[in-house]
Amino acid sequence: MAIIKTGGKQYKVNVGDKIKVEKLEGKEGSEVSFKEVLFVGSEKEIKIGMPLVKGAKVEGKILKTAKGKKVTGIKFKAKKRYKVKFGHRQTMTEVEIVAIS
């Protein structure tokens, strides 16, 4: 198990997990490496970074890149006849974790 940081967020991952992270550069099927590893552990030993674990990296494989769910918001000003509704769809990359070292 490991905890990685990418796109300003932290993810708890194991080998074989599929996670959706913010858009990463690379084509489908290409390898990606996460060097910002905050924690690496197993049942026998753990390594906690201060803030990162030295020499640790997590290998992954890009499965696909697609848009996530739509997030909507509203801007409103009382007594000014102002109301705006907006939406946003973040581009997400699905990654399968291959190895933790």
C-alpha cells in the first residue's frame, strides 16, 4: 500500500487498483511514474516520508482519458437582477497501478 500525491490531491493505492486522477500527459497504454510518495507500507514494515519517502516511486499504466462528472455553480447578487449559472467538466485520467517500489 502507498499514498501518492498528484494533481494537488492524495490517493491511497495498492497494486492492481484503478484510480481517476486529474489529467496526466501521455497516451493510452503508456507508463506513468509517481515520484511524490508520502507513505509506503506493508504488514511487516512502514516508511513515512517527511514529507516524501526517499527513493520510493509508484508505477502506473494509463488506461483512458475522459471528462468527469459535471459540477455546476451559481453566482447571485441580491436586489441587482444578477444571476449566472455555470458548469465545468474536469478532464480525468484513469490509471492502473502496476508496481510500488
